[in-house]
Amino acid sequence: MQLLQNFITAQVADGAVASRMDCYQKLADQIGVCESRVRQWAYGTKPVPAHQVIPLERATDGAVSRFEVRPDIYPIEDLVQAIRGGA
């Protein structure tokens, strides 16, 4: 998933982590999965399961949005409605 790869690249470029592997591990620890699972999500070989979408969003401080990762569960229309103040 390009969005997650971009986040990881930015983390390394900003010096938040020393390497991509360190970032995979840091995210994995925060989400509660193994590092290889985060790599699979980043490269698109495995989809992010529904129960991991919000933990991933939180671990990336919203940079990897649930609305972009799983629009089948979180339609973009819900985001627009939330921004506009609708319930």
C-alpha cells in the first residue's frame, strides 16, 4: 500500500527511525502484530484486516487513514460528513 510506504519513507527521512526495518518494527509493536505483517501491508501482499485499521491509523498519527486503507468499511463519505459536522 503506497500510503504506508510513503509514511515509512518519511519516518526514515525525518530521522524518526534509523531504517525501514526499524519503522516496520515500531509500527508492529504499537499495533500488536509481527513486523512481517506490517511489511506485507506496506507492499500490498496482504490487506489490512478490519480490526487492525484503526490501530494502524493511530500508530501513524492519522497519516495512514482508515478511509483510504479500507474504503469498503469506512467510506470516504463518512469522513466528509464528519468534517462537515454531521452525525
